[in-house]
Amino acid sequence: MPTGFISHPDCTKHEMGNYHPECPERLSAIEDQLLLSRINDYLVKLSATLATEEELSLVHSKEHINFVKSIRPASGYVEVDNDTVMNPHTWNAALRAAGAGLVAVDAIMNKEVVNAFCSIRPPGHHAEPNKAMGFCFFNNLAIAAQYAVEKFDIQRVAIIDFDVHHGNGTESAFMNNDHFLMCSFFQHPLFPFSGTFNQADNMVNIPVPAFTNGTEIRKLVEDIWLPRLRLFQPEFIFISAGFDAHREDELGQMGLIESDYAWLTKQIVQIAKEYAQGRIVSCLEGGYNLSALSRSVVAHIKELAEI
């Protein structure tokens, strides 16, 4: 079966002002690089639907959903925090971003595709059940993961997060929940300055210092992540695919390159083949150097599609 690629033009209409690193051009750069790499023919293109408020509530409180909905501006901008801003199109973009993961889960479970990459924004892994923060409004990946559990009775879900920043929102949603195992590495100290204390048993957090390179990350993954994943035997894998640990990305100071993302993805694909019938949903998170982002996403998708 092929790999799905899920996006929607609404995701490019959300923007947070000139010079904000989480910009619409991120998705355009990915689309351009897909064309240049000539792998479009290997992908099944699907359109993200609008998540319903009921679907958002799989992870988020009604109070949080109502708050985000109530502050959307008719024009101009509204700040949620210094880094997280809404324009008139943000609400729809956020619903599309959350809906993409649901489309991906359905397509995989209906055997239309074996796995899928969601090219979406705004990102999601910092959004907590009751709080928007860090460029994120709703936790796209967490909503999709909980949807897989509730709609398809998936019992064991692995979540992989290789963004340079800790996925505090996803951890908040699933800590101490036996249905989920979350494996992550992240630069520390760095925003959101979490993930290193009161770690739940189902959280495999690996904080690493600035300038950690791909060789070091590969060893940590082999020694720590892979044994825990094989012990857990996931039935479905979700990836918070942030590419801001790339050495060219200025929002972090790590040293990964495209071949490291390809290697990471290959390991995840192998685990999925062993235990999860190949089922993987990958959702775009960070990655703000447009060239490094687009090259890394293509390397990631090539391994998902095994081309």
C-alpha cells in the first residue's frame, strides 16, 4: 500500500505576523521540495477535513475549545501569548490541522494507505488539554492518537517526538495512561523547560544538551527507545515530526541532518512492521529553516514510503 500525504490550503492562511518563524511558507517549501524530488507519484494525496468540537474534546476541555473559539478576531491579530497569535483564519486552520490526523487514521485503518504524513500548521505538541502555547492551539497528534483508541479499539499506541522542543502538551495528555508509550528526545534547557522531572512510567524522555549530533542521537535511540518500543509492542505509531533539531535551524542548537531523520524514520518503520501492521501517522511540528525543513521532510517521507 502507498503512503498518504494530507494537507489543506486553509493551513497556509493562518499567519502570526511578519518575520514569525512559524510561517505559511513552511508548507509551500515542503510542496516545492516534493516536486523537485519527484516522489509525488508515490503518494496518495488526501484533504484534511475540519475537526469537530467533539473530536477536539477527545483531548481538550470544553473550556479551552470555547476560549480559542471566542477570541478569534474578525480582523487583525489576537495574542494568546508572546509567541502564539491568531488571525481571522487561525480557527479554520487549526481545525484542518487537527482533522488531518483523523483522516490519516481512517485511511490507514480502511487500508487505503499503509502510513501517512500530515503537512499541517499550526503545529500541536505544545498544546495542553487546557492551554494553547508555543505556536500551538490544539494538539493535532494527541487528538488523532486518542481517536484511534476510541474509534478502532487500538490498545497500545506509541508516540515518537523528535522535535528539538519537549512535547509538553502530548505528555500532559497521556502521562500515566497505559494505552500510550511516548518516546522523545529534546534539547535541554530549552522552551518549554519541561520533561525532565516527575517523569511518568510511560514517558521515555531523553533530554540532551545543545550541539548533540546525529551519531549521539542514534546511539540513544538504539539503547533506550528501541528496547522500550519492542517491549511495548505498539499497535499504532504516531510521530510528532519536528525538524528543528537540524543543525541549520536557529530555534535550537542541535546537530541533526537529513540522513539522521531518514535513519530515525527507518527504525520507526521497522517497529511498525513488526508490531503495528506498518501503521504510522506522522504530523508536522517544528522546523523553521525552510531549506532544511523541506529537505528533511522529503527524507522522512521517502523512508515512510520506502522509496
